[in-house]
Amino acid sequence: MGLTTRGAALLPPLLLLLLAHAAAQAILDSRCYLMNGGAVESFYIAEDTPVGAVIGTLTVNGDASVNGDITLRLQERNAAVALAPHSKNLTLTRALDREERLGPSSVYVNVRCDRRRTTDPSFVIPVSVRVWDVNDNAPAWQGAGVAGGAGGYRARVSELTAVGARLAAAPARDDDQPGPHSVVHYSVLPGPYQEYVKFANELDSVIVLAKPLDYETLRNFTVTLRAEDQGQPPRHNDTTLEVEVTDADDQNPAFTHDHYTAVLPDDAVEGTELEISPGPISASDQDLGIRAPVRYSSTGEQRALLRLHADSGRAAAAAPLLAQHGPVTIVLKATQVDNPDRYAFATLTISRPPRAAGPPRPPRFLQPAYSAAVPEDTPVGATLLTLHTDTGDTVSTPAPRAPYTPRRQRGHARRGHAAHAAHRHRGHCEYPRPPRPPPAASTRPSGPHCSRCTSTPGTL
């Protein structure tokens, strides 16, 4: 039944006072309201906040202590946060993780606030707990052996690979939220062989060749790679790159010796195998990883003097070699079977055996007798014939100066000339007739005379 004005006037003054006070208290009671006038309580915490830590205090009006005037409780069960008993403190009960691997990345709960000693309904205060990222994850190598890159990377590359060519890709991933915590920088750590490889750039996971390779000097090597984020402090992860260098056909064959020698026996016949010094004729491919077989041959002007086995390199005398008396040098060639552009040269010198020690033997002419026809007008000093000895020397015989023949012997000289012509076929050689001497100067007085007179005209 409603209270009329007349009825209110009949109430005792004390009751009226109490009703007015109660109405004022109802209007002025701010318990369970947020102090900032908002409708939602929000908290921001780091994802590495330990379990049990106080993540914040509710800014709600009222006293939540044991003897206080409000009671606070969570509406949700098994939430990641909880209210400390008889307080406004919100505590963490489970780990939070911005990447949601170890726990939730955010929490939303409702807090019920009850005014004590009243029949007022409960107030519901929404509470939001958000997690911000921290640099709690180190970069992890992808596809490198086992998780985290512990198994390392492997690359197989030819020694002819050009500098700057791609060797491998070694990507790393950082699970932190986008930003400095997840930006990965790549590098090759200082150490042995680190000068051979590098990353294309510090933000790229592609590894390229930085220095030429040579299989004969370096067949494999290992370097250490690092992936590091940009957090403060930064976190990193290391792994290895093992590089295997493969051989390429970039080397010519080589003989075991640059020069070989052999002695041709005196009783050698065509096909006699020669004993080679300082060892058998042999050549091999210098590409140690390929070792292509080689074929042997002789080349140059003297190649016909030798029979050289194409596969074994054994040398035998050919027929033209038997006619050689002095040392001869033959050029040997070894050619790769799989690549005729790869070859090597050496020389083989073949000589006759030395003669037995003893007194020197005088030289001997190659012919027992020599003959020559000499015209009578042959000038003095002209060569009459050439004599050969078994030492290889030659002797040229010049025409000697002819002796003077007196006039009274001219008849004999003419007969001698005829005799020279008669004996020319018997191997004898006589001097040619010398030129006639000039007539002696006359001592007679000059003047006309006749051929029959021996005296000057006018004389008795």
C-alpha cells in the first residue's frame, strides 16, 4: 500500500528521518563501481611473468578485506588468473605465452562484486588480461639435420664453381611476434675456412661462394653459421655448414719424370724393348678425384724411331732407330682418354753403349784409295777432292803450287801431260803443267831489222 502525503504526515518524525537517510545512502553507494568510471578492467603483462605473480589490482570501490564491505569472486573456473583471498589482487595461475605454445596469449574473466549487508544484486566487472611479447625465443634453423639446426647443413660443390654462386640455403625462424624480436640476421662466425663462404646479405639465408676452390688443396671443410635476432639482449642459435668439394677436369696429366734415357744395345733388332731410366715411362691424371686413364704416343720428327705401347708406355726399337749411330731425342706425349685437350710432354734420349776403355784408335779413311781428274787450267788453291774418315771428319785436299819447268824441258812436260792423261785411269794424279814464263828482255839496240838478220843494218 502506497504511502500518501497524509499518511506520511502521520508517521513519526524519526521514521521519516530514517527513510530519508536510507534513500540518500542508496543514491550515494558507489561500492563495486570502478574508480575510473569505466566498465572494463584491463591489464597488460609480459609473457614471461612467473606463475603466482600479482598481475594487477582491481580498481573497484569498496573494501574487500575480511571485515570489508564488498566481496569479490571470479565467475569462471580454471581460469589462468585468480583473485587473492580477501583482496583485490589478481594473480597468475598458469603461464601465458604470446605465441600460445606454453599457454594462452590473453585472458578474459568476469569478477562478481557483492555489497555486504545488502540485498543488492551482484555487479559483474569484465577483466581483460593481455600479454605483450618478450624476446623469449631464439631463432631456430629450418631443415638442418634435427630441430634447432644441431645436425647442420651440407653442400656438395664442384671446384670450378664461380665465386658468388649459390651453395645452399640455411633459413632460420624466430617465433616471437613480428618486430625486432623476430628479425633474424645471418653471419658466418670467424674460424678456419670462413673466408670461403658468406651469406648473400645479413637478412638473406642464401649462402654463396666467396673464394675459389681447389680440390687438390682442399677437399672438404666446415664453417659455423649464426642466426641472431634483434632483441635486447639478442638471442642466437648456431649451426654448421659442411662443404664437400668435388674434383673437376682442370688439370693436365703429368709424367713421373720430365726426361727419360735409354741405351740401345749393339745387338738390338727391330722390336727390342728398351730399358728406361730413371724408371718406366709413366704419366697420370693430376685430377685426383677423376684419375682419367692416359694413352702414350711419340711425336715430332723422330717419332718413327720408336714403338711406344699406347696403354703401358713400354718402348721398343723401330727399324729406323737401328741405323742411328749417335744419340737421338724423341718427344713423348700422354693424352687423357676422355679429354684430348688434356695432355703432357716428356723426352726420351736414346744412345749407343759406350766403347770399352783402351788406347785411342787412329782414324781410318773410309775408302782404300781416292782418284780425281784435274784439268790443266785448275787454279792454285782449288779443292781437288774430299776425304772421309770413320770419325766423321773430312779432309779437303787443295791443289798445290806447281814447280817451275825450264824451257828445255817443255818437250818433256808435254810428254808428261800425255802421260798424265794416259795414267789418269790408273789412280795416279800428276801436277798440271805450269804456265809458260814470260820471254827475257832483249839487250840488242833498237832499230829496224829483219827476221833473218841477227845484226843491225849498217853493221859489218
